[in-house]
Amino acid sequence: MHYKAFLFFIFFTSSELKSQIVVDPGEMVAVKISTCPDIKNKEIFFYTFNNIEYAIIPSPFSKNSRVIKSYCIPIKINKKDFGESRITILDVSKVNLSEEDSQRAYKESQLIKESLNSYSTDIKPSLKFISPVDGIISSRYGKQRYINDQPRSPHLALDIAAAEGTEIIAPAPGKVILVGDFFYSGNYLILDHGLGLLSSYSHMSKIHVQAGDYLKQSDIIGEVGSTGRVTGPHLHWSVYLEKKRINPESLIAENFFEKLFN
Ligand SMILES: [Zn+2]
């Protein structure tokens, strides 16, 4: 390569690297406010780390590579193969729903959606999450789901299997905003961690909190169970940021802060 062409190549590739953020689907992304002042006007999650202020935004799940241009800096989402998961639900009435169950499931999904759209400013969100339950990961985020060989939506949550009755704790401080017994999710609750960061807990055998409770990290919220549509006792744990489901496993990874604020 000609010397000047080589210099141009170096300049081009390095400036290209800086002009976009590259990330896997389902991760949190930290955008420096100084590089993106307009972001300040948005109703999103701001976080200060080492005296630098960041906007914390989600990279949504995506099967293919794509670029998000809703912020001043483009965010390129990598194509990632999350694999697949095939499960068998023996109770076919929970797979091919009756008219009555289908209406119930629809009403519940609307109620859940409404709660998940919450944006509250009375809680300052923490990013120091811990695992909500001591168990074995039985299904990871992003897997293409097949239920009784029928393709379904990807699994955008983390399943942690543990014995029935194992305690489930709040992985971070939050407010309980919805508690109920739902068709798919069984005994279910949603925690609001503030500024558009929320999490939900499904299939519990028991719930130990009520809507409106403010919880500290590690407060007991319930027990592992197999209520709703399940194959065995486990916690189905979802985390939402700006209404997008993100990968809960990343939040509890040891290198989470290094990766987010690299
Ligand atoms: Zn699950």
C-alpha cells in the first residue's frame, strides 16, 4: 500500500471506530453525555461513573446486525448466535389456548405491559445487581424457542433452576409495582428500579411482598416455584431498560462495569 494511502486507511478506520458504538444484542450501552449533549433532554437513565456522566441505553434484541440511529452516536448491534432451546409442555391446554384462556392471557399481557411502561423518578437506579437466586442457569437470554416443536418468540430472559421454595431476593433496590397470578407467568411480580429500569420474576411458589413495597437489595421477594406455564421449578428473570428486554446475565457478570464503561 502507498504510504499516503496507508495513512488515510489508518485515519479512516480509527475515526470510524470512534463514530459508532458496537455492541451485542441485549446489552446496556453507556454514552458519554459530553459526546452527545442532546441526549440530556431525553427521559432516560443517567449515571455518573468516575466523575463522568453517561446516558445508559439498551441495545435491543435483534436476530440480525442493525444500526440504531435514535441517538447522536450510531449504535451497531452485532449479529449473535444465541442458539435454540426446545421444550416440551405436556399440558397442551397451556400451548393451544382455549378462547377463555386466550382472553385472560391477553388482558394480563396488557396489564403487564402498562406496568412495564412505568418511568419513575423517585428511585435512583443502581447498576450493582446481584443474582436474585442461588441456582443453575437452565436457559439463557436470546435462545430461539420451540415449544412442542412450534417456533415461538426468542427467550429474552434468564432461567435459573433451583429447588421449589428456594428464596428469591431483590437483585437491586426497587419498588414492587405489580403482583399477581398470571396465566403464563404464574405468581409474578415487577420491580421498578427507577428511570426506566425494571425487572420481573415469574413462576414463584410464594410471594413475600406487596405492591407499593420499597425493597433494599437482598430483601426476600418470594420463593422458586413452578406456577404458570413451566417444565419445572425455576425463576424466569427479565430485565427491562426503556421497555427493551436486556440480558440479565450481563448485569451480574463480574466484568459488567469494566465492559460498560470501557
Ligand atoms: Zn424463561
